[in-house]
Amino acid sequence: MKITGGKVFDLERGFVERDVCFDGPLLTLDSKDGHSYDAAGCYVIPGLTDVHFHGCRGADLSDGDPDGLQTMAEYELSRGVTQICPAGMTLLEEQLTKVCKTAAAHKREGRPGADLVGVNLEGPFLSYAKKGAQNGDWLHAPDVAMLRRLMEASEGLVKLVSVAPEEPGALDFIKEVAEEVNVAVAHTTADYDTALAAFRAGAREVTHLFNAMPAFTHRAPGVVGAALDSPWSRAELICDGIHIHPSVVRATFKMFGRDRVVLISDTMRAAGMSDGEYDLGGQNVIVKGPLATLADGTIAGSVTDLMACMKTAVSFGIPLADAVRAAAVNPAKAIGIFDRVGSLEPGKRANVAVLGPDLELKAVFFHGEKVV
Ligand SMILES: [Zn+2]
């Protein structure tokens, strides 16, 4: 297969005109099978990686349901999200174990849909005061032994874990596990100094920057300032047009630079469904258009998939090449899979999305097969 005539995402130069070739599951320098796809006037980009979404199409990772997880993987693939690292909510360890075992079995059995490249444990090591849409009854102090049990249940799939650094034992927890898993600062009341201590202890990510944390102000820069001052860290950003004001999206790309922003969708099960009432980690969520809220009005995840979030970022003024980097390159780096996916160099997986001039999804190639 030769994808011809398109503007192809390039790590150094933004977009370049060249062919993208593959005759099997990996990208190659040339193609000999005689097939071609005309991408004239289109953008050719790597398949995206979503490291933080809970569910879609009526299913949620937290259900621990094998068929639900497959539904999620298939939906994400249909949207050009070729790698997924779905997130669990704050749940009891028993349910989190079931979630991790379900993910491990999904991977082992090679079920269809986007590649399951990780599990993100957003809960339970979070702050009650900033729980957002997490269920407060099931929060737990940071616990290395519990994390290791869950890692084992997931057969090594846990790639991200969120922690509120002001919780008892959090800094020791971060130091202990930072080599094994990407620790993210999240759902926290931490001030600048506490957050800085977390990054110095080994945290490398911020879970949905600005959401569920103190604001960034001139005398109290909080987690946002501490992350900025820790250049090894990356910041997740929900770019659904609801969670973050367009001006703050632009400011974040300027402050953190294009290499440190990780676009995430944070979708819950209503993504890809119609308006109505849905469950999110044991709580009722009302969905109307792009807005998902608890009964008290708390924003509860999004319903905008990552490809649509990337398009939204562009509509806010982020250059397309930077938005692609934030949705394909940086998330792959965050969970350690950039050697296999996330750009269009020969040798990487032939996971490719083709977008029309208005960024509408035209085609998805997955392991070298056209699936959309
Ligand atoms: Zn959250």
C-alpha cells in the first residue's frame, strides 16, 4: 500500500509531501503490492493514543466487562485512536482487580479493536477535597502494595497511576514506584511546594491540568507552576471545548511547549451515544450535547473522543502539527510506546489516519489493513 499525494506528519518539519508505504503491519520505505490510496488534499497522520478516557459507546473500563472493553476498543479504532490506555475510576480494590484482569485477558486473547497498550489507574489515591466526579467513599491513601497487586493482576498493563501528593505517604509512594510506572499528580489540593516535591520524587505527568486542582495564580502557582518548573513532566489537557477555555488551551501550549502537552479525551460511557443519563464509577451523570455533569453540576468527564478533541484544539488556534504531536507523539512517549507507534517512520506500526481538508476522518489503517 502506498498512501499518495497527502501532506504527511513529520516530527521535524510539521507536514511534508511524501508517500506513506506498507505491505504488512509495519511502515516501510517503499511498497511493492501495487495498491494505493489517493490522499490528495488530505493530511496523513499517525494513529492517536488516548491515555486517559474511561469509556464510550455505553461501556466503561470500570465495569470490568470483557465485551464492554472490546466495544470501547472497536469504537476508538473507528475514530482513528489506534492505541488506548483506558482509565479506571476510584473503586474498591476488588473491582479494580477485576478491571485489571479483564484488561489483561483482552490483550492476551488479542480481541479486536485498537491496541490496548495500558491501563491508567486514575483512582483511588486521590484527595477527597478535589475528588470531582470520583466516588469519595472509595478513596484510599497511596499504597505501594495495592498498586503492585493491581500491576500483577493487569499482567504489567498498568502504565499510569494518579496520586494526590498531599495525601499521607504520597511522596514515599512516588519515590518507590516512579521507575515502574508513570506517576501523575491529580485530584489534589497541593500547593506549589508540595507539587514540586512530588515531581522531584519522580512524578512525570499531571492528570487533566487545571481540572481538580487549585488554580494557577500570581502568588500561588500550585500544581500548574510546579509542573512548569519540572521540565521532565507532561501535562494532560482535556480539549473538548467544555473543560478548558480556548484561551487557556492556547496559553498552555505556549507555556509548556508542543512537546509537553498530552491531549486526552477523558470520555465516559456516553461518548458516541445520544443524550441521556449514564453511570460513571457508581454515580449518575446527565449528558446533554458536549456536556456531562453530576446532579450538582460538577463536570463529569467528557463525551468528545480524542480525534474530535484534536480538531477542537486546532479550532482554538493550535497549529495542526502541534495538535497531532500532542495527541499522537506525546501520549505515546508518556507511556513508553513511542518506539513502536506515534509517528510515520519506517519500522513503526502501520497505524495511520487520513484527514480531509476540514480534518474530517477519511480513512484509518491499522496494522496495515484499512479498517475505516
Ligand atoms: Zn479526573
